[in-house]
Amino acid sequence: MLMETWWQGGAVAVAGFAAGTIDAIAGGGGLIQFPALLLTLPAQPLPALLGTNKLASIAGTSMAVGQYVQKVGIPRPIWWGTIAAALGSYIGARLTDSLPVAWLRPLILVLLLGVWLFTALRPRFGLTAQPKSSQPQIWGIGAIALTLGFYDGFFGPGTGTFLTFALVGFLGFDFLQATAAAKLLNWATNFGALLHFVPRHQILYLVALPIAL
């Protein structure tokens, strides 16, 4: 059985709800959701957990994107940036199948610890806008989208937060505009990763769909 005990199912459900709530407000829900999957389903292959996390995440991200597009608006260069975000994520997701399993799990744990430490030690990084030009820089957006897209496809937790911080700190977006743009780019990274995970059946649908709903 996928969920062997009631507490496993309950823990994943609670973590998914908490992650969705946090993600809708400020981003970073993956810092809760993915560790919960690791802890409750330790016997499952890591690519399957990564794919499950992506499918569960894209539903909430889709709703958030719709709301931000209507209420805030998203600059045109960000829409072009979704191509780089999806491409980077697809490449990152493919890499999860290339690394030996014995390396992948320890590497994922090290990355998770690194994200937690960065978030704790640099809580104000990217919170202050430093305008660079009057128009968003399409090449800067592309570089950020491609880099963090790769990160999201290979690992993922904290991507939305990192996108927001990068757009504010490096390109001078105001925080609300950056949050809206980050949601769209994060949707693209989820989509790009799913282009790899879905055809390879690396998704636990019985876990992902209840979280997504």
C-alpha cells in the first residue's frame, strides 16, 4: 500500500494544505510539502516524489497566476521568460534520472538543508527593490528563469521565493509585481518538469491529486 498508516496520509494532507496556504500568500510552500513527502514515503523513488510534488504544486500555482494576472498584471518580458523557465526545469528533471540513486537522496537532503539555512540567515534578501531600468530586462529575466527553472526541475523547494527575491534584488521589480511574475514563472517550471515526469510515470497520482484539490 502507498500509505501504510493513517498518520502518513494525514501528515501529507496537512502538509499539503499548509504548503498551499503559504504558497498562495508568500511562496515557499515546497519547503513544507516536499520534506513531508520524503518523510512519509521514504521507500518511494526520489524522481516519483519530485514528480508528485510538481503535480500537486501546479494546481495551486495555476489558481494564483489567474488571480495575479487579473489584479496586478504581468509584464510581457515575463511571459517570454516562461519559455526559459520551462526549458531549464525540463533539463533539471531529466538530470534526476541520470544521477545514481545512491547519490541523489543525500544530494537532495544537502540541498534542502542549504535552502533552509539560506532562508533563515538571509531573511531580508530581495525585499528591497533596487531599480535598474524603467523596463524589465528580458535577458536578465531569461537568465533568472533558466537558472531557477533548472533548480526547480532538479529539486524545487523555495523556487517561488527565490524567483521573487531575484526579480526584486537583481532587476528592481517592486515586491507585488515580482510576486505576480514569480507565480507565472513558477507555473512554467512546474509544467516543464511535468513534461519529463508524466511520460515516465514518475508521479504518485493517489498522493498528488488529493493534495492538489
